[in-house]
Amino acid sequence: MRLPEAMDDTVGDLLNLRGVRLTQATKIVETVGFRCLGIAEKIPGIEEESGSSVHVWHIPKAILSVSVAEAERWLVDAPSGAHWILSEREFEDQASNLLSSELKIELWSPETLSRWIGEAVLRGDLHAHIPETTVSENPIEEANTVEEPDQLVILPAIVDLDEWCIQRGLEFVDSNPILLQARIWNISGVLVSPEGDREEGNWKVLEDPWADRLESYDTGEILKNSPNLRIIKAVENKWLSDSDLRVMLVGILETRRQKQEETVDGSSVRSTMLERWAFDSNGAILEEIPSAIPGWLLDHGGGIELLHSRNGRTYEINSFGGP
């Protein structure tokens, strides 16, 4: 039996990033539920004798947890040496204890496996391809997937998923990385002083419909090696209208500067007073740049939530599947 190609590629890519190559394993006795991906060199984090190799195994998804009988059967059939088991199934407590008691077995649960893959994707180390899906969520009533534009700008995550879970006492979380649709506005306009002096400028502003927020955007904030993930689209009524956007830009882009005053002899000096340079929003040119914010779909036993990687807030998701 062979591992589904998507998972095979995912694990292979992650191992390649660590400088580890998988070679084909021979004389392997196939155990139901356990699939051998190959033999790798020493893998960081797995205790083993220097120079020894590691058999890498995958347990695909299934309805039931891995039982003690399955674990015992695999232990009988498995070759000697070190092993790394990546499981998409939960383990019965006794089965987990049995496998963990073996000194040369590294056992990864579904939570550990999904978090490892998700973090690699959001760092841009790994490109994941996820089938399109439609999502309904609250408080944003409807959310649909969209195709990723060619010039999509993806912002880096601020929230660390592991730390976020630890702070909330969440030990078992099934996390899947996704992207949240956003917009970056490239703005060309003019600042006007109280005396009517005009100064042209260019700004970039991020519109985040999930956080109901409009904020200045640093062009250095961009995720390299952008992941190809499912993009969740916010409903239309969460986006700012052109008129509302221009009103809000006034407060964001206006600035205060020290006033220049002339002395009696005609020289110019800076006043201690600040004057307001207003942003002329009516005459500004606004260019939309498609963008996205990383996030995760979390399942911690109490329902599915969407975690925003920039503000650390969660949003409830009622259901999956088509409308």
C-alpha cells in the first residue's frame, strides 16, 4: 500500500527542508493501518544512536482510534532500530503508552502533526494545496473561498499558535492553516497645511474586514515564499464603501508638524506649536491590492473556530460544506 500522494509530498518537503532525504525501505512487513514512507537519516528531536537510520511511518485517517491490538501487531512486524510515527488518528491511552514506552519510537499525534505542517505553511517553508470549500461563520454571516490572485500580498503571522494554545490551556487542538481575505490600498494624494500649502505623497493602508480595522501598512511586512492555501472570503457588507473609506483615511493619514515661522529679519524658525496637515481624501487616487492574512481553523472539541494570526481573536464557524 502507498501513502496518498499529497501527504507523501508534504512530509517529504518538510524533511527536505531539514536536510533529510527518504530512501525506500525494503523487507518491510505491511501492518494494517501503518504505512512506511521510507528510511531517513537522523531526524532532529529523535533520540537515537549516532549514524543510525530512522524508519518514517504514517497512520492515515480513520474513524476509530489506534487500538492496543494494532500497536502490538506493529511492534511485532516493525524492523529493529529507530522509528518516527506520524499519525492522523488518535490513540487509545494504552496504545499510546505502549508505543511511547519504546525508547526508539517517536510518536506524533494528530495535533502535533497538523501543527507542524501548519506552522511550516504559514512560515512560507511549505506550499499546501487545499481543496476549495464554502464556509459559514459568525459574526461574518457568509464566507466563501476564492481563487488566489497572481499578485496576492500575504502578511506574516504575528500570533504564535503554540503560545496561543498554551496561554488558553488548550492541549489538544486540530489546526488547519488558511488565509483570510483582506485589501491593501495604494493611495496617491495630497496633504494640505492650514495655510493651504500642498504636499503630494503616497501611502499604503491595510483594510482588515475580520477585525473591522483600517491601519497603515508597512511595505516590509510581506510573507516570503507565500503559501498556496484556501482563502476565506469575507461577505460584502464587511468591506468599507468608497465614501466611508475616504472619511476614515482622513484620520489615519493626517499628520501634525512643527509650524515654520518667520522672524523680524526674515529668517525661518520652527515654532513650538504643531499644525495639522489634513489629508485631501476627495482628490485621492485609491488602488486596491489583493492581500490575505494567515489564520487557522481550530477544532479543540468545543466546535470549529477561526483564529486570526494578526490580532489573536477567534471567530465562530457554524458549518462546513456547500451552501
